[in-house]
Amino acid sequence: MAQAPTIHLSPEEARQLQGIVRARSSPQAAVFRARIILRCAQPDDPTNLQVAVELGCHPDTVCKWRGRFARLRLDGLQDLPRSGRPRTFSP
């Protein structure tokens, strides 16, 4: 089984992630992703399973966001563009 990447946050990254978690206007998906990364960066270096149990999600979800953050840092926590026709809104 592959070892999950260890997450080390710079003070600026930690501040930005805490800001996302605390902001009332943050989308809940972004808050959840920030919580995953903040927990993964704790000194006890938790496994994906530990984080998943604590946050009530699937270990694959933790694996996905930990890996994307390790590769792309804060930019990796954004949604990727979706294929297909854009959603429309009609009054």
C-alpha cells in the first residue's frame, strides 16, 4: 500500500486555510477540503483512514484532497472544470 504524502504547511497556507474554515461566506465544499488538509498537517501525521473517521467521510476522499494539495498546494483545492454544457438559469 502506498504511503500518503506528508503535508507540511507554510504559515501563510495555514492562515489561508484557517480563514476559509472560519469565514461564514465560504462554500461548504471548500471548508470541508480545508479541514481535511489542516487535519492532515497535524504533527501526529494521521493516516487517511484516521482523518476520514474523524471527519465522517470516505478514506478515498481524504486521499484525493491530500494528494491534490501535495501536488498543487492551495490551487489544488479548487473544483476542476466540468465537461458538458454550462448550467443555465432562467427566471
